[in-house]
Amino acid sequence: MNITTSESFGYGKFYVSDNFTEGSLAISADNWNGGVDTDLDGMPDDWELRKDLDPDDSTDRAIYGLSPEYTNLEVYINSIVETTCK
């Protein structure tokens, strides 16, 4: 599964593609009902609060706080993919 983004830090569309199926799933701030994102970092406030992040601090998107291998934004995107693909 590949995830690419047309723009960085959650301001564009994320494209999730699966090599076993044709096409891709596009998730953007315009069409994903992820909730309010006060700091516009690409992660909804309710998700940030559940993960003990600050919904008013947009810099937490680039921190490796929730995983040593992925930024907090990447952890959120992976959670969307995991939920969508189940």
C-alpha cells in the first residue's frame, strides 16, 4: 500500500493506493469527515486529544512522538488507512 500527498502537512489530498486493486482512494480536508482541525495540521482535534497531542499546536504534526518511525501526522494517516481498508 502506498500513500502519497499532493501537498505537505495535510493541506492537500492524500492518495492511498493498493497494488491489488485498480485506482486509489483520495482523502482530503474537503471530503473526509474527520472533524474539526483547529490548528490545520491535518489531524482532527478529537484524535489529537485522544493521543495526548495539542489541537492548538500545528508543529506536533512533524514530531516523532507517537512512533519512533513515523511522524504524528503519518500515524494519523495510517489510522485512516487501517480503518478504511478493514
